[in-house]
Amino acid sequence: MGAPERRVVLSAVAVLVAGAPLAVESRYLLAMLVFIALNGLPAVGLSLVMGFAGQVSLGQAAFFAVGAYVSGVLTATHGWNGWLALLLGVAAAAALAVVVGLPIFRLSGLLLAMATLAFGIIVYYVLVNWSAVTGGPSGLAGVPPLTLGRFRFDTDARMFWLAWGSLLGVLALTGNLVDSRIGRALRAVHGNEAAAAAVGIDTARLKLGVFVLAAAITALAGGLYAHYLTFINPSPFGFGYSVELLVMVVLGGAASLWGAVLGAATVVLLVEALRAVLPLLTAAHGAAEYEIALFGLLLMAFMLFRPSGLAGLAPRAS
Amino acid sequence: MTAEQIAQYLISGAVVGGIYALIALGFVIAFGITRIVNFAQGEFVMLGALAMATLSARGVRAPVAFACSVVSVAAFGALLYRGALQPLTRAPALAVLILTIGASITIRGVALILWGTDPLAVPAFAAGPPVLVAGAVMVRQGFWVLGVAAASFVALWWFFTRTYSGAAVQACAVNPLAARLMGIRVDRVGVLAWLLAAGLGAAAGAVISPITYATYDMGLMLGLKGFVAAVLGGLVSPPAAIAGGFLLGVVESLAAGLVSSAYKDAVAFVVLVLVCLAQVLGALPWRVVEEG
Amino acid sequence: MTAPPLLEVRQLGRDFGGLAAVGSVDFTVAPGRIKALIGPNGAGKTTILNMVAGALPPSRGHIVFDGRALPGSAHAVASRGVARTFQLVRPFGDMTVLETVLVGCHLRGRAGWLRSALRTPAQRREERGLRDRALEIVGAVGLEDRAGANVTSLPYGEQRLVEVARALATAPRLLLLDEPGAGLDAAEQHRLAALVCRVRASGVAILLVDHHIDFVLDVADDVVVLCHGERLAEGRPETIRRDPAVMAAYLGEDAA
Amino acid sequence: MHVISALLVALVVVGAYLPAVAQEPYRLGAIFSITGPGSSLGIPERDTALMIEADVNARGGIKGPDGRLHPLKLVIYDDASDETKAVLAAKKLIDEDKVTAIVGTTLSGTSLAILDTVQRAEVPLISCAAAAKIVEPAAERRWVFKTPQSDHLIVGVLVDYLKAKGLTKVGWLNVDYAFGQLGWIEFEKATAAAGLSVVANEKFGQKDVDMTAQLTRVKAASPQAVVVWSIPPSASIATKNYADLGLRMPMFQSHGVGNKKYIELASGAAEGVRFPAGKLLVAEQLADNDAQKPVLLAYARDFETRYGPRNTFGGHAWDAVQLAVRALGKAGSDRGGVRAAIEGTRNFVGISGVFDFSPSDHNGLDRRAATMIQIVDGQWKLAR
């Protein structure tokens, strides 16, 4: 959808977001919506990398972890101001993305995907083994909530505003970027790299830029996650989460910002729907047993029959 | 750092290296012919191990159970290629990669539903205490691992160089179009390639299962290590992949023994990043072949 | 009327694994003039063009543009004011004609990531400016009624015009045309020739590479004839048309 | 909205509001790791909880402070050993299912992840995970209790035993999972205090297939005894590698191997291995005057007739659910009252030990809660 339609949808959702916590008291539904936003952010980032730079990153979870741990360690262990730590986490992830991206982004396709995968797993091992700082596998507790003067973001409703506010802000900014000169250049690079270079576009720098932007957005979500859960440990940031993000983007349709959010919502809702519905169908209390197979089938089905994803159903996704 | 210790690291490294070599060979054969990096290669290893566990639990003798496991998983691999992957031959390589990731998750999920989460024990092929080799201890099953690996390499070498269909497969690897012009049914050769790749993976899984047990989620890490070994060998040449497998197994074991065991698994991924960087700087003596 | 040359090529050569695709070639291109490189297929024309455009590193020789050596990367060469079209049309995937030309205007814009994301007033003004400029160029090549159409849905001749429009959008001082006439019917060739002449009239230097003799000879100011990577002849189109050596190289012995 | 998304939202709404059952029963929530890495611990915990629910309701329910019998409604969710799912499950239990108290989770990581949720919602939580951080510092853990023996307590029993046997030079290996790391922290402190020296300290991965490299380094330090702190399957692989390498010095394991799976997977190599654990595994061999014996025997009999070999993790769940049932009996469905009732529990004879809770001790166990057990002919025996 073009720029004007996006701005209308954005403002409509913003109104919904403002009102939602007042209408919904159940912390469970609010928490689910918060997790949708916290998954939507990295999904939007990954959608930019896959949809515009045309590359697959299998290590996006690492940037989520960097955001979470920088925020968590600085506030829980060193008592920093939450917002400063959040900013530093985003900056650290961006810097790491530049250092990692510079050599890796000259690769393409398979090798790039595998290099990002290796990078993601190495970061996971650092989290597990650098226990002096990260608390190792038993994690880090006591991450204080974010505060604005006396106002503390310590309830699900307030975190809902913060998480969805960040998501909508990022959607607005990346939406503007997609419609701008930079966005066109990105689509040109993805369309035909040689032709893009011939009109003066520095394709390597642009692809790296998207990778760094995606890392920053993902780290922001990581920081908010740390303050929301108040406890972080390495296990949610392993290779499995990078694949889950990939599923969200493929479901949503790469190169579609709203599609990525739709993909994130589908994945989070599917897990909870499975948990609620499944015990009625089978004796097994363990819904998760079926979850892994379901995600695998979904990923294969969408790649085979609907590569443009759920958002592909919408008019030409921007 | 006594000689026995070094010998011990080399021996256990070689045994695990044999497993990586088998898996890497599976990657190279599948990629060489169908230009697909099969992210689900590790799951064939898991299926081989679980099939072995199920059959031996029902009293089937080791050699028969081994053969059945390898054949059934090989057939499954061919079916997976024919059904899900062949229709996508013209799709971009990344779409196919994501499809194999989906396949890997689906296989793992179904294995979880069928076999549950508990590890299943598998009796060793031959009973008896471990053997001393140059001061280092080697489990009897380790001989079976190296034996199966060696037998597979020789069999495949004979198949590729001494038989007509072997030559046909090689022709497809070199130039699919030319092979098609020569009347070789390239798509049937693709199915054969995946049959071999899945069979090799299953063989690795079946022969290592007495040492590592069989669990639904053992495939991922073994598959990734196999891929690193294949990339070390340039993703194209079978002998280089075998060498890459053994090299990775030994390097890991030495790193755990000499440096620190905490980073044992990370070694493989640091190696993968280094290979990718060398590829970028052109420092590699051999090019890691990109997708088609 | 010999204005100082904008582009100087001296002893330019390129080998592909022992085979000298281009031996050693010298020529210059002056502003407001069309220099054509002609020769049978495989004469090294496109190789020379790709070397000038920075898409292919030369094995030897110098390429001097406006007094300074041209850099080695395609985007750096483009930002020095050298634009090019491709032998085979290269659209940007699912983009409209207007958007494609807008991408061509990339170098004319200054808004970076931050200003684009924030849609600052300056960025919005610049966008309007770029859009007007793109519409103007689309009109110049005569595709104003096709502006909203997807490039890949256009007939081949019009896709060629979009390529030229995209190159012109970078406001080049030197335009490299790689076999622009290929695949066009007579009417489309005539329309293209008129466009190229208008571009020359605006003072842009043009290096035209093609093997359509008649299309080149009635447009070019001077012609260099290449054969097997070496310069066979150079001169005004009229003299070249009658030069026996050229006829022999081109049309085989009996044509002389 | 697209068809698919509308369908999904409807599914969730239906799922969330299903259990609108009459207010009358006492509602107890439970979160266990039925799938994922913690499943070998979570499944026996779930089975034990279901067993107690059936027994309580067979007796007509819980006699509440109002004198009437209330059926016990147990709502169990699987957190799949995942922190995010545990938080969502906790919030669903509190807001949707309106439970009075929560039992679980299985793993330390998931328990620490839901601490903030339960404390802020002021719902009492009785965790089945071992990490001391779950109930310490007591001042900040008003609403949180735990039934498994803390690591320092279990490690204390082991270190006393090592000292008594004169095994002062010890080698150590642990799995690089929360369980292993916490064991090391306590072991390092306890051995320093007891004057034992740790001559080797190695790590291995939860999914490692081969630990010979690490064990070779430990062998080189020639310790008098070796301690491995892990859970199956890695604990069993380490045990087999240990035997293969011909290491003669005695091997000790953690209470993580308190189930038959460990012995089966080690295929004979576990012979003679000793480990500290709750008394459940050796209930029959306890002295008759041991207060816990009758309770242990009853639970072992009930569990083994329905589900299979007994297991210490099931025991932790037994204690947690029983504590909750007693507290519901005293305070009804008032969350604050149930909290106070649990904290006030004295001399409660459970499976993991005899519980004496207090405002400063939300674990309530002492060294008597654990004993040294040895594997002889594949069976658990009291270690001499």
C-alpha cells in the first residue's frame, strides 16, 4: 500500500493502542499483545534485510540478546538510567552489526546466511560462558522497570503502551524510509544490483546500512524485553529464536513491514491458541509437542504455495 | 601435556570426525548435483539414530537394524526431494534454503511426537571393554564408526568412478545442461543424489547412536557441524569434505582438551566464520562454490 | 571546433585468461560530440565500455576523465558524472517507469537515512524536486503516458528508452550507450536516434557502441572501427563508410 | 482483516474464556516443563500433581475454613522450558483462571522469570526448582517459596561425606546449564570452608556427545574423587566415558541423576556411583524411627503403581501441592491467607525433607533433607 494509506492505517492503530489497555484488564491478553510487539520489532528489522537487501540473516536473535543484556547488565548490576542503557544497547548492536556486516555482506546468498548463523551461535556461547558479566546460564535477575520521573512502566498496561508505541514509531520511520530516496535505492539494489551501481548507488554500503538498521531495531526490542520480564538468561536467544523470526517474516511476506507484524502476531497467537485448544483435543497437556511440527509445516507450506506471505493477500505490499 | 593425552584427544576427535565426515559427504553430494544446501541433513542423522533405537529395542540384531535404518531414511530423503524440493528448482536459492529449514523443523517436530523427548539407549554393535590404542582409550563402537565411514567412502568412490550411473551423476554435477543433452535424466539423478545423502546421514546417526543415544533434537548441532566440515572442503569435492570432517573433529577435541572445554562447540562456528572471511578476501586456495 | 577532450583512453587493454580481448586502444571523446565504437561481434566494444564504466578492471592502460583517472568501482564512476545503459535491458524488478527514473536521480538527492526516516520538510521538498525532474525526463524520452506502468510490462523498444532515461536522470557529462539500437525496429531506432541527437545538442559527450552500421554512421560525429581488440580505422562516418579495409573486416572479402 | 487473522483471534478468545466454571472449587495453578530440555523432570511432576488432585477429590475435596468441602481444581500449563511461555502461563493462571496459588515451575530459569509477575499480582508461588536465588533474599521474596533442597544444602551433605571418607583432592565437571553452574558456585564455597582442594574444573554442553577430552584433563590432575554435576543424558554419557577411560577413583554425581533413566542410559557404567539426594529413592532402607519413612513409602507406592519408577523431582511436586492443599484448607481461596498459612507451616513431613518455614526461610529444609545414595546392581542403596 502506498504512503498515504500507510499513514491512515498507522494513525488508526495508534488510537487502538492508546485505548486498548483501558478496555482490556486481563494481564494475560495484554502480555500476549506486548510479546507480539516485542516480536514485531525484530520481525520488521529482518523483513527489511530480507525484503530489501535480499539477504537471509539466521543470527538476528544475537542482536535481540545484545539489546537485552546491555540494558539488563547496566541497570541491574550498575544501576544506570534505563533509557541511557536502552540507547547504549541499540548503539552497541548497531556497532556490532557494522563490524560483523562489513566482511560478511560481501558474501551473498548461502554463505552469508551461514555466516550470520555462525555469528548468532557464537554470541549465544559468549552469553553462556561469560558468567562474570552475563550471569551465565542461570541468568540475571532484578532488572528494574523503566521510569519517567515517578511514572514506572511496571504493569502490563504501561509496558503495552511502551512496546506498541515503539513498534508504531519504528513502523512510521521505516515506512517513511521505504517511500524515500533511500527506500527506492534499496529496492533497486534488490531488483538489479549492477543497474543500481550504474546510477551511482553504493550497493555494499546500502545493504550494510539495512543490516545495521535491522540490528538496532532488534536490540531496542531486546532492551524492552529485559525491562518487561525483569529477568534474562541465554536460552530464549539461541538459534531457535532466529528461526522463529524467520518464520514470522516468511509468514508475513518479506519486504512488507505490516506483513512482518502480522507474521509475529500469527506466531505468538498460534502458540497460545494451541495451548488453549489442544488439551481439549488430546490428553497430552504438552501443547508444545505439536507446536514445532506445526511451525515447520507452516514454513514449508508458505514457501511452496504463498512465497509472498500473508501480506501478499493485501494490495501490492509496499 | 603427556603423549597419552594428545593421543586421547586425537582418537576421540577422529571418532567424532568420522561422523562429521559422513554428514559432510551427504551435504556435498546433495549440493553438488541439486545445488541445494540441505539444512535438514542433520535430521537424517537423527532419524537414523531413532530408527536404530526402535529396531534394536524390538530385538532386531545390529547389522539388520543398521541396514533397515539406512535404507528407510534414504528413501525418505529421496521422497522429500522429489515432493517438496524438486518443484522449486528454479526458485531463488534463499527460498530453497528456507524451505529446507522448514523441512528440518517439521521432521524434528514429528520425531518429537512419535518418539517423545526422552533419550533412547542403543546397544553397542559389539560388546566388550574399550581398547588401548597408543596409550589412549577407544570405545569398540569407535571402530565401527571409522569402519562404516571408510566403507561408505570406498563404496561411493567405486560408484562414482567405476559405474555408468556414477559417471552420469558426476556429469550432472559438472554441467546439468550438457548432461541433459546427453539424455541423462537429470531429475532422476537428483533423486539418487538425495537418496545417497540421506543414506549417509542415517548411517552416521545409526553408528553413533550407541555412544550418543537417540533423541529427537540431536540432529541440529550434528547437521551444522557437518555443514562446517563440508564448507571447509569447499562444498564441492567429496574427498575434501571427508578431510574437513576429520579435521573439524580433531580441532574440536584438541581445543576442548588444550584450551577450554567451555568453548568446544563454538570452535566449529568460529571456523565457519573464518572460512567465510577467507572466501571474501580471496585467500582460499579453493573457491567455495556459491549456489548455481 | 576541437573542444578539450572530456574522456581520454590510452593503451587500454584487457586479457581474459591469456586471450587479449582488447589489445591496446586509444581514443578520446569531447563534450557535445558522439564518438562511435563499431566492429563485428567479439571485437571488444562492450569490454571497453565496461572498463570505462568501472564495471570491469582493465589489465593495462589509462582512462582519464576531465583530467583525472576514473575510479575502479561502478558507483564511484557514476558519481563522477559518467552514466551508462546496458546491452541487455536491466529493469529494477517490479518498479514503474517513473520510479525507475527516480532511482536514476539518486545522486541528485542529499537526504540520508535519518532525514528520510523523519520526512523532514527539506527532505519532502527535495522529493518533490526529484519527482518533477524525473517526470521531465520521462517526458523528454516520450514516455509520459507510460509513467505509472511497470517497466517489465512495456514493449522492448520502450524499455530501451527507460534505460536511456534512467541514465540521463543522473545528469551525466559523459553517456555510454551499449548497443542501444539492438532489438529495435526501424521506427524505434529513428526515435532513439533523435533522442541521442538532442542529448548531444545539450553538450553531453556520448560514447556509442554498436554493430548496426547504418544506425551509427548517420548519428556519430567520429567513428573508431575495432577488430579483434585492435583499432582498424578512425575518421568521419563518410570516410569510414567507403574504407575498403572496414568493408572487408565487416562484410567479408566480396563486399569490397 | 484477512480471513486467517480473524480466525486466529477468535481461536484465542474462545481458548481464553473456556474454563468459566462455578466459583465454588479451590483453584490451584501449576506450570511444569512437560516438553523441552526440562521434560524428564517436568513429566513426573505433572503426574504427581494429577495423582494428588484425584486423591483429594476422591475424599470429597478440601475442608475449607467455612467447614464445607471444596473440590480441588488443578489447572496445569506446559512452559516447554521457555521463559516467555512461563510468564504467559503465569499471567493466564492469575487473570484468566483466577487461581489462588501457583505450583511450579520445573526449571530455575523459568521460575526466576515469573517471580516479578507473581509478586506484583500477590499470588503465592511454590516453586519446584532448586536455585537458591528463587527464595533469596527472603525480604524480597514475600510471595515465593520452594520445595527442592537448595544447592548449598545438597552440596553440604556431599562435602561432609567426601571429608569423612578422606577424599580431599577432588576433580569437578558440570553441565553449562543453570543447574550445573549453581552447583559449582556452592561446591567451590563448601570445599573451601571444609579444606578440600578442587584440582580440576571442567565444563561440558547439555547436548555434548563426548566428554573424553574434559575427563582426560581431570585424570591428569590425579584427583582422589571426581564429582559430575549434571542431569541425563549428558550425565550418563560422562559416566560411560569415565568408565571407558578407566578412571578408577570413585565418581560422585548430583541429585540430578535421581531417576532410573540415568542408570539405564549409563548401561552398567553407573555401578558404584554415589550421589546426594532426598531420601525418597531409599525409603525402604530408612531406619523405622525416621519421621519421613511412612510418607515416602506411601508416595513411592502410589506413584509406582500408576506411572513407573519413583523420582525425586516428582517428590518436589508432591511437597508443593500438599503444602498448597493444607494452606487452602486453612485460608480458603484468599491469596494473602494462603501465603501466610504456607509461611507459618512448621514441621511438615514431606518427600524432600521436614519443612519448617519462617519469614526468613522460604525453603524450610536442613541437612537432614538429603542423604548419600549409592547405585549397587542398578538399584539405589544408602551409601555407607
